[in-house]
Amino acid sequence: MIITAVVGSAPAFAQDAAAPMTDEHIDRIKSSCQSALATLGQIHANDAPTYINRNQTYFSVSDKLMAHLNSRLTLNRFDATQLVKTASDYNTALLRFRTAYKQYDDTMAALIRTDCKKQPVGFYDAVADARDQRQKVHDAVIKLQTLIAQYRKDIQEFQIKHVAQLSGGSNG
């Protein structure tokens, strides 16, 4: 992740609360402060359109595909229970994605306002927090992709079950 690189050669994990930062580490944060803030600002600026595009895509999958298909199947008295369950799980995951991104975005906004020359330890901790928040966004994206794949599988199973019934019913 890019955030790891912004504090020089800082480890990719948060500093243990029991182990204080060394003066050398603090000096490294101070000396790379402007560069780190510029990089974080660029990351933050690039994340916004990515989020907007993904959010619109994920919403469209829910609203234009899942909801319409489930409504149509239910209206035609098909048992779409599994499709509805997966769509419900997807909508819950979509809310988690939005919440995770909002928390990440707020964390990044606060981070780039931090004076890393005056508050190097706080800055380091804020970078670790932003990294954790970004991971939560990533995890939410993976969950959404998993549920999209599950919905596709549910559709295939539904199709196999009901197309066979419709084909068998029209021949008899």
C-alpha cells in the first residue's frame, strides 16, 4: 500500500504502545513530512472518484439488477428466496462499504491536516489508523464482489431448476 511508503522506512504495522518511538524514527518522520503530506493528499484526491464510481456501480447492481429481477420473479410467483437473501446480504455489505469509506475518508482528511513536524508520533499513529481504515474498505469491496459472484451462482441454480420445470411442464 502507498500509505506505508509515506513515512520513509517505517514498518508496515503500528508501533507497539509499550515500545516508544526512537528519536531517529521521529526525525525521519519530520524530515519526510512535506513529501508524506503531498503523497497522502494525492492518494486522498484519487480515492474520491474511485469511491464514487464503485459506489454507483454497486448501487446499480443492487437497484437495477437484483431488485428488478427479484421483484419480477416474485411477481410471477417463482420462489426467489435465495436470490432475495443474497440481495439482502449484498445491500447490507453495500452499507458497510459506504460506512467504511466514510470513516476512511474522514481519517485521511484529518491526517493530511496533521502537522507532522510538530506531531510526528501522532502523525505516525494517524497513518497507521488510515491504513487500517483503508483495509476495511478493501475488505468491504471483497465482500461485495463475493456476493455478486454468489448472486450469479444463485441465478444459475434458479435457471437450472426452473427452466427444467418449465420445459418439462410444456411438453406434458
